[in-house]
Amino acid sequence: MQSGLYIVGTPIGNLGDMSPRAVEILRSVDLIAAEDTRVFGKLASHFDIKTKRISHHDHNERDIVPDLIEKLRNGESIAVVSDAGMPGISDPGFRLVRTARAEKIPVFVVPGPTAVISALVLSGFPTDRFTFCGFYDPKKIHDDNRIRHTIIYYESPNRIMDTIADLARVMPERQIAIVREITKIHEETIIGYPADLMHIEPPRGEIVIVIAPAPEHKMSDSEITEIVNDIASASTKSAAVDLARRTGISKKEAYKRMLNHGGDND
């Protein structure tokens, strides 16, 4: 086979999604760089893949990339795989691919399932424009709310209920889809407004959150007033910034509303 770096997608749950080409490549390369060799070992055993493998994960990627690049320069073929899905999508692989490109080393892709796109199409929300924000970060939620088209996050089952509560506070007008265990026996998609989902049984397993585009209509005065009451304890300036982000009104109008609500607290 041709020497170079092969980015190989693997199943995100259902082993039946493994492509024949992926199996062939993984059997044929000189080396497999796996996120977790123990996890990959189960897949390798199922598909009779006996190729030599090494660990390639977030904690050693910077150290191991030079060695892998040297092997590639010497004409070897290397496949990179993550624990599930496409390498490089919130998984190791980005630095290796970037370095290989910089070194003019051939890079090939063997497409496979990815939870981002699978959850998006399962949600039924618009797919013409979307932004994947990686794992949910509560510190960035107000900035993320400025994205008016579809948003996608990864989330852990340990934090999902707190995240739904955050979304109910900051994005109450946007529907969300909680997509879990994609391609597995307990695959499920739960859709609703965040406030309606705050008391559901906490979802388990691998979770993707898809957030629908913001509605085009402007919030009513009563809706804006409700948000004003929610954030009124903060200083007027910071509350005005928060209000503008959450409602879409101008910062000037938001500041005016906060002053009218309770005076300048700065």
C-alpha cells in the first residue's frame, strides 16, 4: 500500500458500521496509532486486525508526533484511530495531521461515523448552517448564544442536567435535542425547550446536544422583563451586556432597561 498517514473512522457504537475499507487499511498499515490500545484491542480482535499498535492520546501527542513523522518520512504507513468515530474531532489526531501536512507527507482519510453529524440529522433541526463547539463549556454559553444557527455540543451524563438548566436560563426560546447512545441499543432523541426538559430522568451514556437556531421573531416586552428580573442582582453594566446577549436587543437599549429597572448599581 502507499506510504503515508491514514485517518481511519471507526464505529461510534455499532460494530456493523465498520467499513470493509477501514478493516483492510488497518490490517495493511505498518503501525496503528490508537487513542487507547486496550479499547482498540476489542475492535481489532473482532475484525482480526493484528497490526502493531502504539498509544497516541491527548497526554502524549506532543511527544510522540516527532517519532511518528520520522517513521512516515522513512516510507512507513501509519493509521490513526480514536476510541470511536473520526480522529481529530474532539479526539487526538489534529497535531499529527497538521505536522504531516507541513512535512509534505501524504495524508488519506477513510471516512467513518461521527456523532456530530449523526446527532444533527437525528434532531431534525436545520442542517444548512451549524457550528460544532466541542464539549460544552458553561463559561462560553453567552458567547455561544450569539450563534444564531444550529449549535452542537458533546456532553457527559454527569453534567447534562446542569447544562440543561444553563440552557433554560440563557437560551429559553431555543429548542434542544438530547441525543444519546447513537447507533446503540438504547439510542434515544429527546426534543423540547430546555425548561421542559429540566425534570426528565437524567440521560445516560454518550450524549450530544443539538440546539435549534434562534427564532427570528423578537422577544416580547414581557419576556425581556422576565430576563431583566433574573439578572438584576448584577451590576448594571454587566447585566446590560448579559441582557443584550440573551435577547438580541442593542447594548444601549439593554442598559436603558436595566437603569429603568433598578437604577445604577455600579
